[in-house]
Amino acid sequence: MSTNDEYTALSQAIVAWAEETDGRWFPANMVDREFDLKTRKDKQNRWIILDRLCKKGTLERHSTKAHEYRFVSESREELDWLAADAGNFLPIRFPLGLESYCRLYPKSIVVVSGAFNSGKSGFMLSTAGMNMHTFPVKIFNSEMGPEEFKSRLVASDVSLDEWSQMVKVYERNANFADVIFPDALNIIDYMEVEEDFYRVGRDINKIFRTLTTGVAIIALQKKTGAALGRGQEFSVEKARLAVSIDPGELTIVKAKSWADPTSNPNGLILKFKLVQGYKFISDGQPWRGQTDASQGGKQYAKK
């Protein structure tokens, strides 16, 4: 392949990659990591490509941050909101009654960030069991073999025969947008992120674009005590509901559509007990925390 061919191929690849960033700003060295550009010649080509793409209007330079860019997308699709049914929310059930605080509509993303041994997988399996008779449920499992997976289901209130008939389970650990069922309840346990955490938002956005009437519930690993999982704020950009799980404690980090328009559930915390790695039981105390009064929500008492 000639030098010109290599340059053209790299330029086209950078444009395709930048388009997937969904208009977010990115530093030039992120391009280096993405395409493994290490030599001086590689980086010179990258600078030339970025400069030409800016002059062409494909990319925009940040006005105050050096060497940061964003993809300029002129595509637009008119939203037929008038014909939509605002009452068409999905009756998805969750452990600990989360559905009492947040509504989900078709084409929604839910992010569940869980610390090590906090019950993240149990939350995902419990959600599957609670909805299998209402929605087609597809589980994408990345950390359990068939024996361990079966052992987890023994603790559920649903027979193993029902599980096998109502739920499909697949082994998968990456590129979930390629296999998502657009109109189903997709449960991803979990999305592995080992490096380049900025990619989390991009990968979740791909899943969002794949959905039609369905929902994707995505589990992420997080540090104990942290509010967000790997990918930080990028991980919840598309989420309509995001929860954080630490051992014995669940927090509503983000709830966009409140079940009660006068009561803001963001920031609420509930203590729980996890039984047999599957059943979530409240410790008997009410949700604690309080809303942001500036948003007009009712105040919740702190315990």
C-alpha cells in the first residue's frame, strides 16, 4: 500500500471513529490511542488529517482547550412527538420497588453500577425474573459459567423450567450493540471496561441507537463508595435511570422521568439485605436522602 493510500485510509478511519463520539469533545492523543499511532510520522499525519478535517468543516477545534476537537454532524431527524403516547411507559419491575420512583419509556437505557460483591449480578438476575412473563428477556452474561448461573437461579421463586422457556441467555463480553434485540428487555451483565474508559459512553450510545421499543439494562463495575461506574459521567449520559450499588446499600443516581412528578427521587438511598445472591429485601427503613429543592420536588427526610 502506498503512502497516499495509507494516509487516505487513516483519514477515513478517523472520520468514522469521530462520528461515533456523538459530538463529544476529544483530545488529539485519544486518536493516537485508538489507532495505535506511535511514530513521529504517524503523529505528523494525524495532525495534518485533523487540520484538514477542521478546514473542511468535518471537525471543529475547541475555542479554549488546545488540541481538542469534536465531530460536526449535520444530520437531523424530525421527532414526531405530537403523535406519541406520553402514557406509553413500560411496566418494568425492579428489586426494591424502583419502578415506584422512575418510569421508563421505550428505547431506554438503565445503568447499574455495582461495587465488587455488592449484588450487581443478583440485581440483574432478579430483574430478569420479575419481568420474564411480561417482556421477552435476553441476558448477556460475561462472568458466570453455566453451572454457577444455574446455581444462582435456584434461589429464585421461578422454576428452572420457566427460566429456560422464558429467558434466553448468551455468553458475551463486548460489542453488545451488534447483538442487542431492539424490541426486548436486554440485560447486560456486565460491560467489561479495562482501559480507555471514555469508550463506555460511545459503546452505550451504540446500544441506544440499536434499540427501537426495547430497553437495555447495563451493569458496570465501580469502586466501593463511588457514585458512578467505570466511564464516570460518560457511562450515564444516555441513561434514563442509573443506580449505584454498594454492599447493603442502593442509591438512585439518576432518574429522568419521575413516577410522581412532584417527588424527585434523585439521590435517594435504601439499605437492603441480599439473600442467596438473588433476593433483595429492604431492611425495613424508608428511603433516605433529599431532593434538589431547586427542581421543585418534595423534600425527603434524612435518616
